[in-house]
Amino acid sequence: MTPNAASPSSGSSGPSRRSFLASTAVATAAVAGGMPLLAACGDSDSGSRDGTTSSKDAKKILPAYVASNVVTPDIPAQNGSAVGFTGKLDLSTLKTSVEKKLGKGGKVTIMSPFWGSPPKQDNAYYTAMNDLIGVDVVWRNQDGNTYDQKLGAVLASSDIPDVVVVPGWNMGGKIPSAIISKFADLGPYLSEDKVKEYPNLAAIPTDAWRRSIFGGKLRGLPMPAPSAPSMVPLYRQDIFEKQGYDIPKSCDEFMALAKEITNAKAKRWACLDMKWTAFQAFGVLSGSEKPLGWNLVDGKLVYRVETDEYLEALEWSRKLFEAGVVHPDSKMGKNAPDPGPKFAAGEFLIYPNNISQWWGRTAEQAQQNPDFKIWGMDVWGHDGGNPALWAEQPAGIFAFVSKKASESVIRDVLAVANVTAAPYGTKEYMMTNYGVEGTHYTVKDGVPTKTDQGNIDVMNAYVMVASPAATIAHPDFPEVAKGQVEWEQRMGAFAKKSSFWGMQITEPNRFTNLSNDFEQLEDDIVRGRKKISDMQQAVSDWKSKGGDRLRDWYKQILDENGTAAG
């Protein structure tokens, strides 16, 4: 990604899907290692569609892990972080990770979410990628903002493309069951030592592959992600230094600082909605992807909304709004405009968002606002102690191959994935993420910069099929790459794995929409439209409407197979 690439944007109410993809597209995400996972419930031989896969069965399914030695990162992964590259780029030293074309010249159709205007099928980037791979990939790009609707319609039809990309946030409702019934088992091609035919796939961390097991079969090609936290309290470091503001180390210190910063008459507020940081500061279980909202506490299985920490985080977030230190745009909630311009103008100085925005905002402002400097605060414990953070899932986006696909089509898909999973510092990575030198990007002083054509053609397409282990690299701003990886490593040291970490679990259909209304209620409470007592009532209703039965269902998984956290 480069300064003149389309910058990610996001609303103020939470992590942006587009900004997440912006980070993964070029600085992909995941981490090798981590403790062995005991998966759970649902015998893989029984055809059960609920639950997950036992540790014993998973061992027979998972691809062998063979670390890549093609390129050595400047900063090795630690505490669930990405690896980091902090040097300039020398095209003459790029390595080759795919020694020969594995594609056999077949045609493969791929449906994937796309943010922006999809280029024409015969553009120079698609043509060059297909030539490199030896496969004729035909893209059926769909609007990422409404992808869930398209996904449901396609999976309910008989006309399913050869490959369908499914992000974790689109796996609600009946989608997991459809994945199990509509998509192929890749185990015969990838399990155990079979993966060695595709060296870049063999170098994908095991935890990411484990998340790709659906219904007892290896069905997904993963986009790995760091297990270290990804939600960063971003702030205007240049203004902090100029004004002499100290980084807060507790919720009380944050409130005091916010009041000091805010001057509504001068159109300056401290922050946007800080709910996501509040969840971190108070140690609230992650709720972004099932089943991370559940954890075994003193022998009892607890869901995040039942905890005192959850209510305390909402109450503190509400107090920020009440104190008038939150920018008025945040009162609009999910429909708030892109925060970038007002953040750059100094109308507010702090906002939580995906770590990708650290680079995105830097690149966005580099030319017109040279004094601008964004940085990431370390998350604090609410009382001034260490934060109680939770590890995130080691993969969150998957590509699936249709069950109707022939062996030759599956082999061609794996040839595509073996190229797109090439590590940073290779010719295949540069082609996948930047396109053709001279046409899509130029390199000056070791920094690749996309051309206008590059910004049209080289968008989120091939990167969606499979990705290398988590990598952060910004040759244009190496200090940001270093800052991002070191932040992940510091925060990752405080991140615990919940009982179900790393598991790919399919809940029974009767429970899939049970928790849908909590996020809207959270936002209403934080903005003063509802009360904490309304949440307590909602939790009581949730329990009686199925929450307690869902707890029993998850408890059975743990009773039969143990916990992921060990």
C-alpha cells in the first residue's frame, strides 16, 4: 500500500470492514505458534453440522506446517504479533517462492467482496496474475457493503461459482451450515504432507488452518490474522507533544485528559466513541467473532454480556458522552462519516480503530499535512494496572471451493492460493499486492508507489484467496510498520486465550440470531438513549429465550473435549 493508494475509511462506531481489508490486502495478518488447540464436539464422521472438530480428528485433517525460509523478517513474530519488515524495497533482491507454474490453464470463477469499483476483467493486473499462476481466473466481484445479502442468495441457489470468499463477519444465520453442505473437502489435497506440493500454503500457521475446518472437513483457504489485539486507541501524537499531554494510564486519567482537551466553542473534542477501548480497558471478552464471547470462569461458562466488566465498560463510555468530550459526529453511531478529515483537522485527537488505520492515516496526510503524526496508545487497565486483553482469532476470512468442482479445478484453485500466499519480499507477493512494475507501480528510493492505473486495477481481489502468515510492511513509512508490530507485541503479552480460542464452531440454527440486538443496545446506552438497566433486562431476556440453553450446548463441547486455553 502506498501514499497515493485509496485510503481506508471507517465510521466511528467500531472497526471498519474496509479498513480491516485494507490492512490485510498488503500487510496481511497471522502468526505462527501459539499453544496447541483442543477443538471440540461433533464427531467428524457423524456428519454433524453443529459443534466443531475434536483435537484427535483435527490432527488427521490439518496440513503439515513447513516454515518458509525464503525471506527473513526484520522483526520476528512474538506474543501473537505479525512479523515486520522495516527496510526499503530492492526489486533486484526479490526472491522466487513459486519455482514453476502449478496451474494447468483451466478456468476458475471466484466470487469475493469488493470495496470500490471493480476493474474490467481483461485489465493488465488480472492478465499478469493469471499468466503467473497458469490459471484463467474470472472474477465475480460483489459490493462488500452488501455482500451478506448476495452471499445468502448465491448459496441458496444452484449456481455457485468455483470459489466463494466468506469473511467471518458474514458467517451469521445459516451461512455456516451452507458452507458445510455446498463446499468441497480440501483434505485430500492438503492434509498432512500433501500440502508440501504447495510450499506457500504449507507455511500458513496451523492455527489458521484449524479455523478452516468446517463440519469435520478442511474446507477453507484462510487469510491468517494476528492473535494479538487489533483495536488501537489512535491519537494525534504531534498535537499531544505540542500541548504537553500525557498518555493516560487509567480510565480516570483518560477522563481528566479528555476534559482538558475539549473546547466545544473552538470546535475541539477529545475523542470519538471509545466503547471499543473501554471493552479492552475493562477486560471484556471479545464479541467480534463467535465463539470468543464465551469463557470458562471458575468452572462456569459465562457469556460476555453477563459480566460486570461489560456493564462497567458501557457505563464509562456513557460518561464520556455525558461529559461532552465526545465529538458530535459519534452521536450518529454507525452512520457517522469517515473520521479522517476531522481527525486531520484536529477536531478530535483520539479514536479507536483497526490497527490498519495507523498506516492509512499517515499515508493519507503525508503530502498535504507534513506535521501530522498519528500513533497508537498502549491500552491501559481501567484502574491503572495492566490491561486484561483477549487474543483474537488466528484467521477471519476464508475462500471455499464448490463441492461440484472437478479435481482439475480444485488443483487450479490451489495453484492460485499458492501464489497469493507468497511471503513479503518475493516476486509473487509484489505481483499479487502491487501488480506489474511500470504499469501499476513505480519504485523510487526503495518505496513502491502505485500509479493511477494501479489504484484502479490492483484492489482487493487475489489477496482474498489465501494469504501468508501475518506480515506488516510499509516501505514508505517503515517507522509505522515498526510501531505497529511493537504495539502488537506489547499488547499481545497481556492477551489471554479464551476457552474457545481458535475453534471454528457452527452454532445450531435455532441460536444464530439470539445475540443480534446487543450491539445496537450498547450504542444506545453509550449515547444516553437507553439505561444500563435496559441491558440487564435484555440479558435476562436473552437467557430465557435461549441463552441458557446455548450455554449448556457450549458447556457440552468443553466437557467432552477440554478447553482451547488449556
